[in-house]
Amino acid sequence: MQHTLGTLLLLVSMYIKSQMEYRGAFWLDRLAQIVSYGAVLLGMWILLQKFDLLGGWNWPELALLFSFQLLAYALGASASFTQLRDLEDLVRLGTLDALLTKPINTWAYLIFSGLNIGYAGHIILAIPVLVWALLAAQVQWSLFTAMFFAASLISAMLVTGAVITMIGATAMIWVRSNHLFSIFFGFWELTRYPLNIFPGGIQAVMLTIVPLGYISAVPVAVLLDKPVPLLGDFAWLAALLAGPVLTLIAIAHWRYAMSRYQGAGG
Amino acid sequence: MSAYTAFVRSGFLTSLAYRSEVWANIFGKLVQVFARVAIWLAVYAGVTAVDGISIGDMITYALLGGVVMGATRYDRIIRHVGTALKTGDVAVWLLKPVHYPLYLLSIEAGASAYTFLLAVVPTIVIVALVYGMHPPASLFHGVMFAAYCGLSFIIHFLCAAIFGVLAFWLMTIFSLEWLLQSLISLLSGLLIPFWFFPEPFGSIASHQPLAWLVYYPSAVWLGRLDIGQTLLYFGFGIAWAGLLTLALTLLWRRAASRITVHGG
């Protein structure tokens, strides 16, 4: 166990070192991401200057939703997205076969050898906005809300990682999986907005088949004591359970996909 | 010329080969257009008109944004240059009797035509059937909308190609792609039309080239510009396209000479 942990830490440090070889490009990329997400936030601000409320949510509340989503996504995706997006190429080129022969868990090797520190830009933008929004949105703080905030953020992070893992793992069955990421990001952009503004069908999909509602809309609505469509009084429990439950499903799906893998490259 | 026609065809047929991605894109776009309409319905919250703009106008505006921005993909153009730069293919293009930026334009025209016909049109028809969509303000505005769409494609391509060619100096396309994304999301009018921007930002935003991507085509369809203004701003758009073409030509010449210096 200690040996495995040591290996994983070594993989992470080697990857970070390789990224930092191009330090200028690395920070330029982060700056570009901060500007890009900042533009989205600015767009929301402009909209709220004109219209005051969006689905009953004011500017600080929407800023809280935006920053919570960005932080949860960054934390979850750093340990999943680029690694599992590239799994399709590993399957297609046959490179995955070489990884399967390594004396280490394949998932752990994939994730830790590519732990994406590039999400630093997301986090650098999300944390100050989150702190400001938590102060400005008049959250009714108590021991429960404080614990709920921390636990729901971890759960949201797990939801992100689990959904991305399930999408990426399908490459081992169908060889291709990247088109599914197009659908994922279509829904992901919706998680910047309150769930109640969308038609009932999209709400239902975002709480079940594509459960991205738990990344931000559900936990932040609970924090702000706002009604959550379809879940009602169980929203807080669903927000906390979504992460662990989806993680278990993702583990089962990964194992199933591994068992179905037959190799596609030559 | 026949070579570029063949590239257009090639772009179209290449898209045909990746059908699953196109269908996934249709679904992704459908969700995004539904979302944009939902956002406008939510902010209007039952109010019939704000600053003389009705909720029906805004639903139409959101759908038109999908029409003019749904097919062309700036990221595809930038990544094309990035890949050519990374693999060294760009040096091979310099040897061929074709102009690389024109080749890019042809490939993108073919791919955009495919996405427009098979992804954008069905998406917009579905959402329009659900929410309703205003027809063009007049026949003149309808015809000019089509002309503005053509201009939108050209300016979209030129901006993406300029950002792509900048990779010759930066040697990375990642930041360029993200920067253009931020500019387009805010300054094309895709998310919020400039008439809702606080002044003087609205006036400034409506005179920069990205405004011709979504804002002007949609404003023309809705009849927000009279006949004189429609023609005048079309002229301004052509002037911007001319300036951007000049910028791309100069940048490409310098980039090509850099490759000559460092290649071999």
C-alpha cells in the first residue's frame, strides 16, 4: 500500500515537473481560462444589471452558483477529464494494452500520471468569487449549513469525477467516447443557472440520467434555502448522497468496461 | 480554384465520416439553445417587453444566435493550425501550390455547410416549433439576414484564422482558443444583445468586428435596423472583413517566413 502510494506520488510529481518545463505557456493558458470564465461571469452581471433577478435568484446568489460550480468542476475534472478524454486515443492506438500490463491499478495510473494542475486557473477565479458571494448572498450560517457546504462541495466534486469516468470508460466498449463529452458539456453549461428556469424534462434529466444538477444547482439552492424542483425537502440529502452513490456506480461501470475491453489498436 | 472547391467537398465529406460526433453535437446544441431560451423566459418573468424588446423577440434572437453560430467552429480552425504546426504539416503546405489560409477557409466552409444542414437547421426547427419564432421583419430584412450570415461566416473565420496564425509565435493554441472563446461569448452578442449592455459599453461593443457574428444578423432579422442602417452596417462589416483579411495576410506572410527561417 505504502509502495503504491509512493509510486502514485512520484507519478504526480513527474507530471507536474513536465508541465512546469513550459512555465510561461502554463501560466498564459491559466490566464486565458480566467479571462474566459471571467467573461461568462461578466455576461451574467450585465444581464442582472438589467433584469435584477434570474428565476428568482439575484446577482450574489448567481455568483455563488457560478463559483461553486466552477470550483467543484475544477476539483473533480482535474482527477478525471483530460485523462479519460485521452483514453479513447489509448484504446484506438492500442497503447492501453501496455498500461494493462503494468503492476499497478490501471485507473490509478491513468489518473495520477496525468493529474491536471491546469485547473489552477479555474480555482484561482472561483475561490475569491465564492468567498465574496458567500458573504454577499446572505447565507443563514449554522453548524449544519457549514458542514453541508463542505460535504456538498466534496459530493459535487465526486459527481463530476464519476460522470466523466463513466463517459471516458465507454471508450473501452465502443472505442469512441468523445462525442459523449459534447453532450456532457451541453448539460454542464446549464449548471451555471438555477435548475428551476429550465423545462421540466431538462430538470428531470439533470437529476437522473445526466446528474449534473448535483454539481451546483441543488447544493447551492439548499444553502440559500430556495425550493429545488422535483426533490423538494429531500434536496439536501440527495446533494450529499449523489457523490458517493455515483462514485460507486462509476467504479462498477469502470470494472464492467475493463471486462469488455478487447483491444482496438494495432 | 477547382482545388479549393475540392477542399470544400472534402470538408463536407470528412464531417460525414464522423456522424456520431455530429449527432452528439446536435443534441448538445439543442440543449444549449433550449437553455438560452429558458434564460430569457426566466429574466422576463412574465413581463411582455423590456426597452421595447418583447419576449418573442428575445426567443427569436436566441434561436438566430444558434443559426449563425451553430455551424462554424472557431476552435476547429485554431486546432487545425495548431495540429499542422505541431506535426510540421504546415511546412508541407508551404510547398503546395495552394494558399494555406484559403485552404483552411475551404475546409471550414465544407464542414460548416454539413453542420448547418444536418445539425443547425433541425435544432432550430425543433426549438422554434416548441417556443415559436418571429418571421423576418420584411422580405428585405430576410434577404439581408442571409447576406449578413455570409459576412458572419467570413468574419468568424478571419478572427479564428488570425488567432490560429498567432500560434506561430506563441507555439501553443490552448490560450488562443480560450481567449477567442471569451471574446466571442461576450462581444458577439451571442448571450446578451448589446441593446441590454450599459452605456457606453453597448455602443463600443456594437462597433467592433465580432458584433457582425451574431448581433447584426439577428438585429436585421428582427427589423431593429431600418433599410438605410441595414445597408450602412453591412458596409461597415465588409470594411471590417477587409481589414481582418489584410491583417491575416500580413500575419501569414510573417509566419511563413518564420517557418522558412527555422525549418529545414
